[in-house]
Amino acid sequence: MIPEAVAFAMIAGLSPLTGLYAAFMVGLVTSIIGGRPGMISGATGAVAVVLVALAVSHGPEYIFAAVVLAGLIQVAAGMLKLGKLMRLVPHPVIFGFVNGLAVIIFMSQLDQFKSPSGEWMSGQSLYILLGLVLLTMAIIWALPKFSKKIPASLVAILTIFAIVVVFGIETKTVGDIASIQGGFPPFHIPQIPFTWEAFMVILPYSVIMAGVGLIESLLTLNIIDEITETRGNGNQEAMAQGAANIFSGFFSGMGGCAMIGQSLINVSSGARTRISGIVAAVMLLVFIMFGSGLIELLPMAALTGLMIMVAIGTFEWASLKTFNRMPVSDIFVMIMVTLVTAVLHNLALAVLIGVIIAALVFAWDNAKRIRTRKHIDEDGIKHYEIYGPLFFGSVSVFNSKFDVLNDPDEVIIDFEESRVVDMSAIEALNKITERYSKVGKTVHLKHLSKDCRHLLKNADAIIDVNVMEDPTYKLALDKI
């Protein structure tokens, strides 16, 4: 968590300690009161990217205030039980999100193979770094095959550290990035004007940060749920993330959310309770206050190898096998989310695009499924039996099913195998009854479900309720 927190703080134009304090505070609070034991939270790149423009234009004090406001928004989302909205995220979107995140994690490690001037390393320094990275990856891959009692990532880091120290190998360390020495996070009320103008400055950033944080946290929660075959509480996690960001803002932190990479490391190492997250956060603070000199000696090669293995483990390789079995639309959604996540590094936008595309595809598919079976009974009454949902997407097809001019004087539209979904459907019913009424014919609506009748009752200013009532057919009451 240390090198990432430092890097993310620098991305946002803040001091390294701002990221480290956020990692400690967010990690501690969410581990104690969060809705997913074993999940790790801290300073993240998704949040850092959101705050870059605000940091440049207004400085760190506005950052702290924006983090506090974002936390309040997240707490409100949890209290309103908006965590259940994650049910609307289709599986292809989750696949794309995870794959894109794996690509981001991998690509971010390539910077370690560049010199301070930004050029690619070459010669002996490159070979040493590459050898240490590959050795780290080999240990992490091989050790679990012999024993899972000791976390392979810890063994790999300590092994590489020992090799570098014993043989005096010159290689990049955590200390080469920035110093992490500091004290306990200081309590600090953001020093910004308490004015409407200042509020409107931070509000857009806070809303985006809250949304990004909740999406990333709840998606991470779902992924950890699948791995552990347990179930977390999304609403509780949303409130915990909000509380954590409020504390972070008041204790000089840049805010954060769940970290899928660290969460996967934690869970794959056997963590299933809150203790692991609490220990991680507390030890992070201990390192900042007392062990910064030692941590700064850790070779970046070990951390780079570890994160590359995390990227490999994060990528949903099984998703590649589904290309021949999944609908083309689902494959398109998965690829699109992966590309937006990997290229733009905007997790919230990627998920939003994926959900919108999936919703439009779903609406289109259902719009084509509405159909009608017609017959005339012995009394000369024509029946239209509707199959499939009547909603904005299927209204056009629904209207084309009726032969108003040639139908008999009495018509029954049977919704036993259908349902009225939205305002567009109500308006469609209104128009079809008007079309029959203009030519002097009567329409009865039959077998409407309770929720459909409720919609129509609320819209009785549009549709004449008497049209639905027929003592012979008991239109709204038959076979409910």
C-alpha cells in the first residue's frame, strides 16, 4: 500500500504523507465498520485522478473539504440503501471492469523500468531489475504449490530484500520515490471559506469522487464475495466508506476507497476477518512513524513483481473462453468497459457506459418479444392476447397489432401474459382506446396485474377508468 499511496498522492499533486494518511484512516475505519471483512481500502488512483484539477486550481485545503463532502454523500447513499443498485450492473460489465483494472495495474508497473528522465532502462540496471522482478513472480507462483500457511507475497518481498542487502545490489527502492517519514495524522479542519461559492467549487468533485468510490468499492465487494463464497453488506460498506472519507478529510488525507489489488492479495493469503485490515492500517501508521527508514530500503523490484502477479490474478481469464458462447452484445459490453477502464482510467465512466449499453440491448431485445394472439369468440367479440412486456421500447410494435377499422364493435385486450411497465405503455393504452372510441367501438382491458392497475389508476386523468370495467368479464379482477 505504501508505494501506491505515495504515487497516487503525487498524481493528485499532494505530498506523499497526504496519501499515506488517507491509506491509514480509510483502511482503519472501513476495516472496523465496513460491510465486507477482509476487504482492504486506502488511497486509490481512481480518487486521485478525480482530484487532480481541484488540487491544481485551489490547493490541498479544498481537497480536504471535497473529501469530507464526498464522505457525507456516501453515508447518505448507504442510509438510503442505494447499495442495492449494484444489482443493475451486468456480469459482462464486471468482467470488463476487472480486466481493465488488471491492465491498469500491469501498465502502472512499467514505469519502474524507466529512468528518472522517462527513458527506458537498458544494460545491467535493466537486467538486474528484470531478474529481481521475475524471481519475485516465481516465488509468488511456486510457493502456494508447497504451502499456503505463509503468504507467498511476504516471502517474496523478504527474499528479494535479503538478496539486495546481502549482495549489495544497486536497484531502485521505495525511498527513491519519496520519503514516508511522518507522525500521527494531524486533526485539521479544512481552511476554506464557508460560502456558497466555495461549496459549489468542491461539489462537482465530491459527487464524482463519491460515485467513483462507491462503484469501485461495491464492485470489489462483489468480487470478494464470489471468491470467498460469502456475502457482504453493500449499504453498510457505503456508509463505512463515507465515514472513512470524512475522517480522512479531517485528518489531512486525500480520501480513498476499496483497493481491489490489495483486497485480492489479502483474501488470497487467507484473510477472512476484520483483523487483517485493521493490522494492515495500523502497521502502515507504525511504518510511517517508526519504520520509514526500513521501508524506504525495500526494493521496488519486489513490489513491482508482486503487483504484476496481482494483475495476472485479477484478470478474468475465464472471460476469454466465453467469446464463442456469450451473445455478441455481452462481448461488446465487456470489451468496451475494459478499454474505457484501461485507456481513460475512469472506472465510474466505464461502468456507467457498460450499464447503459447493456440496458439498451436489454430494452431492444424485449421490444422485439412482444407479440399478439388473436381470435373471435362465439359472441363475436375479438380477443387480443398480449405476450411480452409493454414499455417504451415495445409500444410501436404493440400499436401495429390492432386492426381498428375492421375489428368488431367489442374488443378485449388480455394482459394475462403481459404487463404495463411505464408511462409510455399507459399512453399507448390511452391511444388505442381513443382509436376504437372514435369509430364507435368498445375496448376492455383484461387480466391486469395489481401493479399495472395501480399505474393506470394513478393515470386516470389520461385513461378513462370506465373503459376497464365490464361486469361480464370482471376485467381487472379475473385470474390475478
